[in-house]
Amino acid sequence: MSDSYIYQRDIPVFGRSAASQIRKLVLPMDAGFRQALRTMTARLDAATAAVGEAMRNAAAAPPRAPASGRSSKGQHAPVATGRDLMRRLLTYAASRPSGAAVARDILQGQTLAAVLRRRPAELIEVMTQALEALERHKRRLPEHAEWTTAIERSRDALEPLTRSVRKSRLARRAMTPEVKAARDEWLTIYRAAKLLVECVLRLHGKVSLMPQIFDDLADEHHVGTPVDPGQIPQTGAPASA
């Protein structure tokens, strides 16, 4: 009766269902076990509610910082490259005739300093705006095709990074110490409830009801995963990678 694969998101459903089915199918079966079964279902209800509350609190809390510096080190290369590319693009645009207007259009009301502080997801948006500006002003920018290619390549390099960062933040937010403690307590009570219910069902020759009471036993073949758990001249085209 292994339940180590129960996903965190399934705990509220499994807990409520098991408590309801115990009251409906098992409690009337044996008067001698009624008090024990009532106590067990009450504890299961409380543990299920505690997991739900911990998960809601975790979802509302800001994401915690990574435990080590490895993540920020992995981000450095594509982010630094993207920021430097934007700086050089603006320098190039400003060097062209009527370039100040082109640079302002690329910046879309932002300052260069603000652009150079952007996080990966925001930097992608800035680059998308820059690509649109390059298209609008391509007649003023002889090397616009080279710049377009360079910006697109740098933006594409940032996409996997933003997905990885988002996933890591969600994982850190989802499995807080409070959620883990509530989940561990719920698993302890859920397993104890299985043992008590199996005891009663065995005494009455009805062990076959176990999958109807505990949803994780409904498919004996279920297999899952434990929960959580280059420089360029100022007036030239961008250097090729």
C-alpha cells in the first residue's frame, strides 16, 4: 500500500474522499471500532485542512531566493550578453543621422540604465520592442539586418532561462517548510487510516473495498514520482557569434 507517489495537489481530494468513504462504508460495519474510526477521520480531516492552508499560504508568499549561487551564475552569460547587446545597439543607433530619435524609439520611454538592470523576462520584452523599432527605422540603419539577427539570437538564448527561473521559483514557493511538514503529517495519518480501515475490513471479509475508500489504491498499476517535489565598433554591425 505504498503512497509515496501521491502528488501534493491530490492531497486535499484524497483526504476528503477517504474521510467521507470511511464514514459511509466502514463506520456502520463494526460498532466496536466506531470511536476509533471517528477519531481517525477527524484527524484526517484536520490534516487535510492543514495541507490546504499551507499550500494557500505558500502560493500567496513571495518566492524565496535560491539556496546557492549556482542559479545566478548560470544566468550571467545570456543576461550579460543581452544587456551588452542592447547597450551597443543604442550606441550604434544614436551614431546615425537623426539617431537620437531612433534610440528613443528603441527605449520606448525607458532609460538606458533601466534597460541594463532588467531581469531576463523583462529583457526579452525590451528586445522585442527593439526588434520592432529596428524594422520601423531600417532605412536609417544600414546594418539593421545584422542587428536584428543578433537581437533575435540573444532573445532566444534568454527564453529557456526564463522558463527555468519561473519553474524554480514555483517549486521553491510550492514546497515550503510549512507545506512539507503538513504533507508529512498528512501522510502519517493517511497511512494510519489505511491500516485501521484494513483491519476492520479484514474482520468482515471486505478488504476489496480498500480502493473505493482510498483513491490512490484505485489503480494498482499506478506509477508516479515523489512530490516534491563580442565587441563591435560603435558604428558597425554586431559581431557574429
